[in-house]
Amino acid sequence: MSRTAPWSASRGPQQIRLSSCGFAFWWLTIFTVHLVTCAYNNVYAKLYWGFEFTTLSFLLAFNEIGMPLQDSHSIAYVYMVLATIHGMCALLMIAGSLQRRKLVFMPRRRKTNTEFTKTNRENFTVVNNTSNSATIHPTRVVRCLSAVYHSLGSHHGILGVKGKHFHVVLICRELVELSLQTAQAIRMSKYLPRVLLNRFYVSLLVVNCWSSVFAYSRWFWRDEARRRFAAIVCDCVLNLMTTIGVSLIIMLSYINEYDIYDFDWRLLDDDAWVSQMLNEARVVLVMSWSDLVTRAFFSLSLVATTADMKELLQSTPRRGNRGTNTVGPNVRNLVGPNRELIETTTPRSKNNFQLATRQSSYKSTGFRTRLSRILLQGAHYAFGAWGVIVLVLHVHASMQTPLFECTPKVFPMAGALPSCYTVTFDCYCVGISGLKREVTSEWDGFDRSTTTNLETLPDDLDAKWLAGSVVQLENSKLVAVPSGLVRSQPYYLVLTGNPITRLPPELFEGDIQYIYLGRTKVNELPETVTPISLSTLDITNTNISYFPSWIDPLVEVVLDMYPLVFAGGSIYCSELEKIMSGVTTDFNRSAHSSLLMNASEANWEVLNQAVDCSPPLLKTQFSLDYFDATYGLGQ
């Protein structure tokens, strides 16, 4: 078991003395960290407080990105707490500086004298004489909590920067942080097509891995305070980048698309823009409870690292000695391994002196046994090797050619699969002539789920599919509406071009708002239906010739706003055209809908408002012409 000695004067100064300008620089830097982090957490709290009412939330929920909308307020509360903590740190720096009339990190602490303690003990001691309960001494509780804080959280405590267990605590903290940050680097390489941002983050990660090795090099061999400060600063920079840097850089890149009054829906037609936005949303937004805990951990780590920096920095008075004790104490005042170290540096030989110089940094850590110092040095070199491995993985991923079928183009590390939102299949790039067997062979190697004509869907689709989705199954081989699809209740359902012959009543009795049945083999709508709501019904180019009576209430709801039924090219519109042109006077089957099957001239205005008989503008609801014009090969 390793033993550590307290940080005494024999191990160098316990603080870094800075000039007024140097101290002001670090004061302003730490204050900016707290201020920016507080503002960042406030923005996230505001975003998630009303997030469930935004258009973005529905777009992300449709693509299964982020946490459920009902958890938005819980996420907002977490960010409020984090913002409050960083805000209090910034306020304490301002309050202390105003109180002392100079730049300081904390207000002056009040000292508690014996008389005050005695008075408190007399005033707050409570004895319950009516029971056998023990006497309650609040002052003991206060003293106990104070002792626990002093032994754990104070700068000389177990977790303190000047404590004798600092190196053990730092290694444990670095192990957790580097594990999470390495996972973050892999996620960024999988989702973010921003090469420079990925390289910058990996560079910071590698530097942080090597920070301990660098801090315990000969550059800092005489000053334990500067060694600890250098390691903490590197840790703080990477924590800051992990906490707010990556998300902030991504969000600022979308500043030109942000509009507080409206949203440019044309952006959703650009698959490249949508794919990159959805991929980057997985990094910016909270994806799970574990992700939220990780974000809170790094935000609190910023508080811990800045607190350690505050304990190590000290401003030198203007007329005082501004130098730092870089020479070390008198050898006659040293005891233990430090005196032995200095004595070994007598000019016996140049090699002995260099050996002592290399060993001095680890001997001054406070570890009394040689084994413990070797283990500490081994841990530092293990972190350095960790950084080398991360760098090699990043370089290897950068040298790979990204899949040209995937959009956006990413360079995933450590064998992670790329996140493909859209796929572009280019026969020229693949090197094939475009024959069916060649396309099938190449496509099978990339995505086997779309190589056959769709004839049916799983019966348990409603248990797997997200409710309220947009489902477009056009020009497939469905001969019936799948029951699982009806139970899943999509918001927008397109079955255009399928050889469907019969429609189940349940299709119109749920919450499906938009139903497209154009170019199907349907001859009639169900006779008995209890519809809940329906915004649009498309029966263009079908054999439907009449409407049942259950459609009348739906027509009346939207009659003055827009037509409920689009029936261009149907038998119904052919008969309606003959009626309005005077060829006939009535529909072939009129004993159904009182609104849509009433051929009297007085009802013509209602028919024109309720039914749109103009020919459809597009063959499919998905704009193939626009897609070909945007992404097709040039002639």
C-alpha cells in the first residue's frame, strides 16, 4: 500500500505567485468559463422548456432522434441547476473582488471564535424529556458536516488540489473523463462530416492524455504547484470543449437558417442539408438519460477544475517579491527522500545529475515508496499510450475513402459504422453499366431491405413502428391495406399505385389525417364507418363512383377552407362533369351522401368546394421529377 506525505514546504511552493497582470488574465479566463457555461446551460434550459411545441421537435421525433418529448421539462431542470452552479461561481468571484477591492476568487471567510461556538451550543441544545430519545445537538451536526467537508472538499482534503491524495484522485478522474471523451470522439467521427472539428477535438484529447507526462518532465521538475496547474489546465480545456465547445460550434453554423418568425420548408427538400442536420442533432441534443448524466458530469468537472486552479493561483503584491521559488528550499531544511535527492546532485558526474533531474519530479509528489512512484509514472505513460492509440485510430479513419453512397460523408473511427441518412447510387462511380443484375448485385452488398417489390408488411408493425409517422408506399405490390399499418395510425399515409382492391373500415376510423389512394384498383369506399377525423382523401384515377353518407360531417368541417376530396380522373368526376355540362341530370347511385351525391343545380357550388376534380399534378406524392433534377446525373 502506497503512502503519501502532506504537501509541505520541502516539496516546493504550494501556490503560483503571479504578477497583477498575470493574475488578472487567469481571473478573467476563469470568470469567462463560468459565465459562458452559465449562459450555455440557460440556453439549453430555455430550449427544452418549450421544446415539445416546436416544429423541430416533431421532425426529430419522427426520425427517432432525442429523448421523448414528455421528458423535456426534466432535462430543462437539470440545465437550470447547472446554470445556477456556474452562475454562483461567477457571482462569488465578483462579490469577493468588490468586498476586498481587488481581484480575488472568493469573498473573505468569516472566522468562528470560541465564544460564538459556546453560545450556539447553549442556544441550540435540545433535550426531549418526554421520551427516551437521545439529546439532539445541532452544533455537533454542523461540526460533523464541516469536518467531512474539510476532509473531503477543502484544498488540503482528499479531493483537494493540495491534498496528499491528489494524484490518485486525478488518475481516477482522468480515467473516467478520457473514457467518455474517447467515446465522444468516436460518436463525432460517426455523425459529423466536419473534418476540422473532429481533428481539433482529437488533438485536444491527445494533448490531455499527454499532459501528465509533459507536466512531470524536466520543465516542471522543481515546482509541484506548476505541475499540478499544467495538468489541470489541460483537463479544463478539454472539459470545456466537451461541455459546450462542440455543440456551440455546430449551432453557430446554422445561424443563417434561423428565423424566429418562420421556417424555410424548402430546406427539407434538400436531402444533403437534412441528413447533415439530423446527424449533427444526435451530437447537439440529449439522446438518453446516460447522455444527460455525462453532460452534467463534464459541466460539474469544469467547476472542480476551475476550483483547483483558483486554489493554486495567488497574486503578488505590487511592492512584494514577484519571483517564484524556482530554486527550492535550503538542503539543510529538507528531510526524507527530498534531501537524499538533492544530495545525489553533487557534481560527481554528469550522468548522476541528469538521473536526479529526471527522478526529482516524481520524488516530490509525496509518494514515499519507490513502487508507488513507479506506479504513478506508469499510469501517466499509460495515458500517453492511450493518446497515441486515439491518434492512430483517427489518422487511419481519415485515410479511408468514405462510402460514396452515404450522405453525409463521414470518417468513422474504431470500426464504427457510418450514419447514412440518404443513399446515392451512381452507376458511373460504382463502375457498372446499369444492367439489372449488376445493380441488384451491388445494391445487395449495401442494403438488402429494398431489393424486392413490397407485397406485405409484418402483422406486428404497430408494435415496432412509431405512431403518427409519415408513410409513403407508392408503386408497390400491396393487394390489401396491411392491418398492422392501420393499427400503427400514421399521420400521413400514401398508398398510391398499389393494386389494392378493398379498403377496411378501420382505415377511416382512427387518427389518420391524410389518405392517398390514387391509381389503386379500389371500386368503392366502405359503407359503414364511424370516422373520427380526416383532413384529405385522395382517390384520383380510381373507379370510385359514389360516396357513402359517413363522409358528410367531414366535408362540412372543411367546406369553406379547402376541398376534402381529390378525385381527378375518377368515375365520380366523370359523372359530375356530365351533370354540370347538361348531358345527364343525376349520378348513377345517388342514395348515399346527401352533399356529394346531390346533383341539383343549387348544390353545384358545394360540389365544387368539396371535391377537386382537376387532374393530379404529380404521378406520385414523392416528387421524383424534383429529385431527379436535384440529384440526377448531368447529361
